[in-house]
Amino acid sequence: MERILGPQLGAFVHALHTQHGVVFHLEDKATAITGTTVELGTGKSLAADLVVAGVGVRPRIAIAEKAGLALDRGVLVDAYLETSTPGIFAAGDIARWPDPHSGANIRVEHWVVAERHGQTAALNMLGHHVKFTAAPYFWSQHYDVPINYVGHAESWDDLEIDGDVEARDCLVRYKQGGHLRAVASINRDVASLQAELTLERQSI
Ligand SMILES: Cc1cc2nc3c(=O)[nH]c(=O)nc-3n(C[C@H](O)[C@H](O)[C@H](O)COP(=O)(O)OP(=O)(O)OC[C@H]3O[C@@H](n4cnc5c(N)ncnc54)[C@H](O)[C@@H]3O)c2cc1C
């Protein structure tokens, strides 16, 4: 999770799982699954009753492609979640929309975003003409530790930590060019909601 959350939270999550008995093979790759083992690139062999492969997802865009909708690693939509074909809307994991907070066209795979997209797309199908302006949000639960993340920061030039990551009481701010792009928090729900408001008010 270091790529998304930064080195401090990444190391924290790593340590938390290790304390619960998880063994990481971070510099290694699975090269084969034999039925009772997983073979690794470095030659190690892991006994396995069950293999869960978390290898990412790809949007299924064949129908959108056949329909002639504009695509960009997903279905492109405007601020109203309308595709390049008037009257056709896209929402959730498949939609790449102009995020007013980062100024970029983004596609995210978060439950709450899909839910809020659905609400906005439905209103627009009914002719309300409302822009999607919510800041993306996701949670990630690790044992008894909840991590909440608001915003969208694929990179940052400044990372500030309030509180204490180890003590499971912190708010991490990811900034780019002096602007807040995202916050991650553990057990700081009020501060996380306040940051969500800040992000939503500083639309580009
Ligand atoms: C393992 C896993 C863990 C996750 N954990 C979290 C988490 O902790 N927090 C979080 O915020 N998000 C999490 N997510 C992401 C979250 O589940 C998704 O962002 C959300 O479900 C997206 O909703 P959606 O409606 O856009 O897409 P989906 O839920 O994928 O729904 C799309 C539906 O369209 C159907 N479909 C596809 N093609 C066709 C077709 N041609 N015709 C008809 N139907 C079709 C599919 O069968 C599917 O039912 C997780 C996802 C996974 C896979």
C-alpha cells in the first residue's frame, strides 16, 4: 500500500499483518500453481490448500466499444457522468470522469464512489443536470484497524502526519504544489470528514 498511502502507512500495514502471522514475499513473484504448492521465482515453494489471487481488475468495455462510446481505459464521461453519446451515462468502476479536485480525468474503484456516481447519474437521467463533485472516498479494514482515505493523490510532493501512526491515531495529508490532494486517517473520523469538506471546497 506504500504506492497509495506513502512509506509510513505502508510500513505500518506491513508490520500489522506480520504481527498477525502473515509472511510476505515482496521481492518475489508467483510463477506456477501446481495444485498443492505455489512456486516462486526465487525457487521457493509454498504449500497451499487455497490460493487467492488479487491481481487487479480491468473494466469490461466491449459493449461500450461496440456502441461507439469514447473510451480511455474505461468509459469517458463528462462532469454529469454522460458519455460521448447523449442520453447514455456511465457510473462506478467503469467511468473515467473529470475530477474537479485534481483537475484530472480519473477512474477509481471504490464502493462509495460507485454509489454516489449512481445517484448523480440517476438524477441526470431525470434531467436535473447536476455535476459530480464528491471527493473520492474509500475505507480499508485491517483486523481492528480502519484506514479511511479521501481525495485522489497519485503522487505528492509533501506528506504531513498529524498524530502517531504506530498508536493508530493519525491523519496523513498528501499535498501537491501546496494544495491538499488527499488525506488518510486512522481513528480520526471527524478530521477526515473536515478534510473531505476542505477538498470539496477547493475545486479547480
Ligand atoms: C476483492 C475486492 C475488494 C474490494 N474492497 C473494497 C474496499 O475495501 N473499499 C472500497 O471502497 N471498495 C472496494 N472494492 C471496490 C468496490 O467493490 C467497487 O468499486 C464497486 O463494487 C464498483 O461498483 P460498480 O457498480 O461500478 O461495479 P460492479 O460492482 O463490478 O458491478 C458491475 C456489474 O455489471 C455486470 N456486468 C458486466 N458486464 C455486463 C454486461 N455486458 N451486461 C450486463 N451486466 C454486466 C457485472 O456482472 C457486475 O454485476 C473492492 C473490490 C474487490 C473486487
